[in-house]
Amino acid sequence: MAVLIRGATAICSCLVKDADEALTDPDTSMTAQIVDSLGNIKVAYTAMTKDSTGTYHYDYNSSETGATGTFTVFYKAIDGTRTSKEKEIFTLE
């Protein structure tokens, strides 16, 4: 779990792989949602930036005066009729 100072940019990144563990892109979309420790949605599901095949990121710019604590990033890949979800946690102090 990454620990960042309030006001920093959290680089939220993920990999998408197929059943053979090869990097692949979802057919439909790759999005991220960020929720704070109180359950407040800080970023509703929004499109991520594609870096290369199967590699995506979203930059969350935290506020100098914003909330601190644990944040959860939910990643969602939609590929045809299949939806895959993963999560990652980071802390702002």
C-alpha cells in the first residue's frame, strides 16, 4: 500500500490480462473509481489512460486541504459480456 502526502498525485495503474496471462485490452472500456475511507466517492467511474496494450493509469490529484486516510481504487474492465473488477488501496497523510 502506497503512502502519499496530501496534495500529491496518486498514480493509479493496472494491467489487463487474458486467460493465458498475456496483456490485452478490454473490448468496451477500462475505468476507475476512487472512494475514501468514509465511503464517499471522490471520483466516479471514469475512463483511464491507455499507456500500452493492457496497461492503464489514472492520475488522482489530491487536494492540499482534502481528506486524508485510506482510499480504495476500483478498476473495472468491460470486455463484451464479461466484467472484471480489481481494487488497490493507498493512504493520504
